[in-house]
Amino acid sequence: MVKFSTFSLIIILLCGLVKSAGPNRPRGVSISRAPLYPEGDTFSCLDGKKTIKFSQVNDDFCDCEDSSDEPGTSACSNGLFYCTNAGHRSKYIPSSRVNDGICDCCDGSDEYDSEVNCESNCLELGRAERQRERSRQELLKRGAQIKADLILKGKTLKTEKSNLLLELQQRKNEAEAIRNEKESMKKEAESLENEALEIYKELQEVEKREKQEKEALENKREAEETFEKFDSNKDSFIEVIEIQTRIAFDQNRDGVVAVEEAKYFLDEHDKVDREKFITTCWSRIKPYLMLDSGFFKPPKENDNAEVSEQNEIKTQSKEGANIVNTQTDDEDVNEFNDEKEEAELLNEEDEYNEDEPEEIEEENEGEVEETKPEPEYDPETQKLIDNANAARTEFHDAEHNVRKIDNEIKDIQESLNKDYGVNYEFATLNGECFDFEDREYVYKLCPFDKTSQQPKSGGSETRLGTWTNWDGKENKYSHMLYSNGASCWNGPQRSAIVELECGLENRITSVTEPNRCEYKFNFETPAACSFQEELSEENMEELHDEL
């Protein structure tokens, strides 16, 4: 026998009153489904497949395939039992739990024929449930009040950005007009500059040609004088023996100018005439004469590698060939410092580094670059150049200003095109970032921008995803998707889902990784609160005033 407390008896009496006030119904049937069980001689299974005697309803034998004849017993395995649970939330349980010795209904109605004494605790549960519901409703209400304020702020931001966009577009038109004006001024100034420089260039070309011609004549004169000097027998030929008499051509520094050494300077001939000497041989001879007179710098004392004097002299001969070919003898001579102390050191050295000729050339070239004077223009030409430079600077500044305004317009347009919710309630989250720490990482959420993680022990930040779109199923604005994050090692790109919940402040409550490289953020915000489903414009204004 089931023992009932006084409290249980009260509940049963209340249930009896409710039952007597409503339609008669078999045990386990809800009030809404009572009309499907009219009292009579027969009962039709709810699937319409069979008709039985009404006395067979709840007779602990399953007659209907859909279990509709046994709503209050455990005879049918797939049936459902309705718990009235007066004072709390009614619910259905599987009919297999009826009289199984476990109290599933808070009013104990599912254990009406068992040895278990189920005391009804529906009022207590209902009271706690109602308290939770009241707390939830209070949270939703307060959150909705804050949300109403966020909506107004969001719409204000939208209006401000729209007005700023119009202002920027106007400023862009003005900036483009200034840029076009500066561009015209630049072209005009550059045209005058180019004309002046063209004249100056022509004068320079004339001076250059004259200088080259003068240098070529000087080089030829020097070659002819040397020819006359070397032609000791005055037969109009320079022979090997006449080269051998000059120790400056001792390439291997053995104190003797060998025949092979002498022939090198005569282009491998036994003798050469004046023309051959000037056009071919002079380019080989001149560097050695310059070296002998001290024009070349001595090798460095700390050079480790050693090469033969012949390689060095041949390299210098190539330089001499360049001197003849380019007809710039005086310029090359000036590249070498004619310092007697260095010449004396050169004479004392017996061995040279094979890289020395290149180093000499590089050093001298550097000296030329360093000491090369800036072009000097006449005052009128210089003024035109200064005007053109100023015009170019002004045009560059004007063009930079246009690009800057363009970037501002682009940023505002992107912001205005983002979906900040039905009433712009999420707009204030744009530009904000929120952190969450667990034992290993610091997670960051920047709504409408990115999500990331960074080790607390130090290290670089890893992007978990970039803002993609809203991804809620039933409620579009309940989930945010951040995709295309950094790739996992030997895995996919990281991504994150942000689940939004109602809260009185913006904060991350948890971060998990339910699947490899897939993260879930739980984020509370007033913007996700909804009181009485959707708020009307009047209610939003009223809630804002109350807040």
C-alpha cells in the first residue's frame, strides 16, 4: 500500500478538484488529450488501425500498436505517461518507468501501484523553478534595458559614421581638385626644368666631347713622346731589345726583362711601328710607367695571399687599356694618389696579393664617388630646379592626402556594411577586445575582427580565426564564426565559434577546444538579451528611460 503524507493528500485532493472540473480522462492522459478518450463502449486506437472495448484502456495489456490504449501503465514499451505535477512543470515520461519503483513525477503519480512511497515535492520544485525563472526574467529585463541603451548608441554611431562618410566624400572631392591643380603646376614646372636641363645637358656634352678630345690628344702626344724616347736607334720601330733595357718592365722582379716579358708589351711581336705602338702597345706600357713613377698604391702589409707580380701588372695593364679606350687618361691618373712615400713602400715590397689590383680599383672608384662634386647650375637653372622640386613635393603631399581620405572612407564603408544585429545592438562591440585566461593560454576575442591565443609562458600570438559571419541556426545572432586562422601542424586551419549569451556585462566566460583546431568561446553580453521576445521601439525607449 502506498503511504501518503498530509501534504500529498492535499495535492491529491487538488488534483481531484481539477479532474472533476475538467473532462474525465484515463490515468496518464493530459487534459489537452482528454477529448481523444471519450467515455463509451469502445475506444479507437489513435492511429485508427484498431477499435477495442473502452474497458481495455489501461488494463495493463497493450492492444494498440501505437500504445495509445495504455497511457497509464507500463504494458506498452513505446508509450508515454503524463505527469500532471501540480505546482510545478508537467511532463511526459516513458511508460516503461511507470510503477518501476523510481519516482519520476514530482507528484508521485507514476508510482501509484508500487511499494515506493513517493512524496510530492512539486511545490518545492516549482517554487525553486519559479525563483530561477524570476531571476532569469530579471536578468533578461535588466539586460534588455542595457541592450536598449546599446541600440541607441549603435544607431547613433551609425548616424555619425554616415555623416562622417558624407563629409569625407566632400573632403575627397576638394582634395582631388587640389591634387589636380598641384599636378598641373608640377607638370608646368617640370617642363621648364627639363628645357633648362636639356640646354645645360647639351652644353655639358659639348664640354665633355672637348675634354675627351683634349685627353685623347694628350694621350696620343704622350704615347708619341714615349715612342721617341724608347726608339733609341731611331729606326721608327720599337724592338724587344729596346724594351729589355727598361727595368720597369721586369714583371717577375728578377732583375732582368726577359724576351717573353718584353714581347708582352709589344703585343707578342718582335718589333712594332709607331701606329701599332700608339693604338695597341701603349695601353700595356702606360700602367707600368705609372707604377714605376708611383701613381699606384702599394699592397697592404696584412695581405695574406701571395700572387706573382706578373698577374698584378697584367691587371694594371687592363686598366691602362681602359684608359686608352675611354680616352680619359687624365681622370684615371688623378684616381691614383701620387704620394712619394707610398711609391717608396711599393719599391720595398717583393710580393703582392692577387686581389690587390681589384682592391686598388675599388678603393679608387670609391674615392671618385666620394669626391665627385655635385653639378653646379647657373642661378636661373637652379631656380627652375628648385621650383620643380617644390611642385613635386606639393603634388606628393596632395596625392598622399587623397589616399589617406580614401582609406578612411573604405574603413567607414566596411564598418557600415557589417551586420551589427537587427537593431544595431552589437555595433558598440566593434573595436573592443576581451581576454580570458586559463592555466596555459590567454585567449582574446575582438568582435568583428579576430580571435587568438597566446601562451602565458611567453611566445607569439596564434590567430584562431578572422571574423567571417553570423552562424546561428535558429537565432542568427546567437553564434559568431571566425575562420581561416593559423594552420595547425599537420592539420586544418584553426577556426572559432563564439556563442553569445545574455549577461549584464561583456565578458568571456569560457573557452574550450571541442575538436582539434576548432575552438568555442562562450561570451556574455547585454546585446544578446531579449525580454518578452522582441522589444518594440516604444519599449526600447521606455527601457532606456528606466535605466
